[in-house]
Amino acid sequence: MTSSAWQTSARVALFGMIVNSIFAVAKILGGVFGHAYVLIADGIESGLDIAGSFVIWSGLKVAARPPDASHPYGHGKAEPLAAAIVSVGVLAAAVGLAVQSVREIFLPHHAPAPFTLGILIVVIVIKEALFRYANRIGRDVESTAVQTDAWHHRSDALTSAAAFIGISVALIGGKRWQSADDWAAIFACAVIAANGIRLLRPAFYEIMDTAPRKIVKSVCSVASAVPGVIEVEKCRARKMGLDFYVDLHVGVDGNISVHEGHEIAHRVKNAIQQNDSRVADVLVHIEPAQERVGT
């Protein structure tokens, strides 16, 4: 993967961190002066998103480092590792905020101020737009970390929408419904936790080198079409950051020379990499297909 992909991913994470910083301050101040705990909780969640975006950004910077003697396959695992750390942080935040929200339901407090709704409208619109932008970039470069960061923005938009509904109910319903914003905060925590679990799964799969089936299928198809290849088997692939590393066994005519087998291996490697630029390296094992058929 080109360095521009890494740079784009890092810029998206850095921009998200700046936006989250602004919104965290606005929400917490609005919640304190507007007597809306759900807005304070939402602001704290945005504050955690700042830390999350920083982890994502740091992970991408480390993952972009070239291979060295200690890391011959590069530093790509830093990317899903960063995504996993952020996902666990999201789950922890959801639990902590839920506990505090339950406590607030049983404590007397003022009705939320109407101006807090204006803050939430701005947050919802901008965060949803930021989610769409970051998610598109993340899918284009196939970055687990960037897509995790994108869903952070969607999560923030959903929690802000829940806060908007809760505060609206509290304002319209009067004293009897003053705790509606606290119930909205609990709902927001459930949404945050669900997103945390959903985001942790792909990061965990990538750390565990789960086979990327689409890449394996594509590699086998391309390799089979190379002249001189009789069969393809034992194709393995794994994702390292934004790149893929492939290992496959190719069956050729057992009567050809070593030199000819070597040339076929090079053609297979070139064909695979030309078909998909995300494939950083291909290790081709040449074996005599006729001998295997006869055994």
C-alpha cells in the first residue's frame, strides 16, 4: 500500500481528534450550565473519543514504518491493535457512564435548559457527516483502525440523538419527566457498548490472522490463469496493516527445469500483485503436479 494511504488515514484520525476536542468542551460546559447530565455524559464520551483518535493516529504512524531486522513483515499489526485498544476503551466507558446515569435517576436535579438542544443538533449533523467521510476513506484503504474511528463518530451522533430526545421529553413533560435525560443517557450507553463489541470483532480477527477469504479466492483465480500453472493449492493470506501477504503452492509440469519453474513462480507473483496492489509480497512454492497426481 502506498504511503499516501497511510497519510490519508492519519489525517482522518487527526481531524477527528480535533473535532472531538471541540465537541467535548461544548457538551460538558453545556451540560453543566444547562443542567443536562446526558449532555455531560455525552461530552465525557467525546473526551474518550479524543483519546481513541489519538491511539488510532499513533497506531497508524507506527504501522506505516517500513520493515526492519526485528519486524521483517513490517509494523502493520499496530493498526488493528490500536483499534482493539480503542474498542475496549469504548466498552469500559459505556459501563462507567451507565452506572453514573442510573445513580442520577434517583437524585433530585434541575430540568435541562432549552439551549442544550441547539448544541446537540450541531453535533448530530457534523458527526454524521464526519462518519460518512471517515468510513468511506477507511473502506477505500481497508483500514480497520480508520473504520473503527469512523464508527466512533456514528456512535457519538446516535448518543447525541438520544440526548436530544431525552432532553426534549424532560422539557415538554415537566417535573414528572425531569429524569428523561438520564434514561436517554442509559440508552446512549447501550448504543456505545454495542458499537464497542462490533468494532472489537474485526480488530481481533486481524490480530489473529483470520484468513481474508476474498483475497484468497482472487489470488487462486489469478494464479490459475498464469501459463504453465496446472493447479493451485494451499493458498494462505494474512493482513498486515493495509497490506496483504500471500503464501501459495503452485503445481507445474514435473519435467520442466528448475529455471523454468522459477520463471513461472515470478509470473505468478507479478500477476497477483498487478491484479491487487494491496498484496505487498507473494511467496510461491513450486511443486511437480504430475508426481502428486500419480501418488
